[in-house]
Amino acid sequence: MKIRIEPAARAYLAGHDNAVTLRGSRRHGCCGGTAFVPVAEPGPPADLSGYRTVDANGITVHLEMEMTAGPAPLVIGLDGLWRWRRLRVDGTAIRM
């Protein structure tokens, strides 16, 4: 799995042990549907079991074991302003 980290996200993660956790988060729709949305959280997970570790040019990425992606790379970026920033994950064919 290829992972690309945008420069702003890389700078943000430098203050979080140069680590990021990618996991699936179950989201429920208004009509009863369910989808798994990839979520990026700064730092390592509390429990490393259930995660595999990948190095992305100096950033340690902890991927939930069930997460797979298509041929295009996953891109981790940063959205927001000042203190209200959050990581985002973009990619094609992310599956859980």
C-alpha cells in the first residue's frame, strides 16, 4: 500500500511523535445504511494489536489490519486553521 503525506500534515505530525493511526470508523446513515470511513488520528494507537506498521518517509503509519486500498496511494492531508486542524485521508477503493 502506497501512502503519501502532504507537507502540512507532515509538519503537524512532527509534534505528535512522527506517527499517525489510520482506522475505519463506522458511520450510520439516516436511512439505516452503514459505511466505514477512514479516519486519521495523530500519534500511535493505545494498543498496537490489530495494526500493522508502515514507514512513509519518516512518518510511522499504524494501519488497522482490515484496511486495504486500491492501486492509487492513500494521501494524508491537513485541514483547518490554527488550533482547529484535523487530519484527512483521501484515496480510492479504501475497504474494510
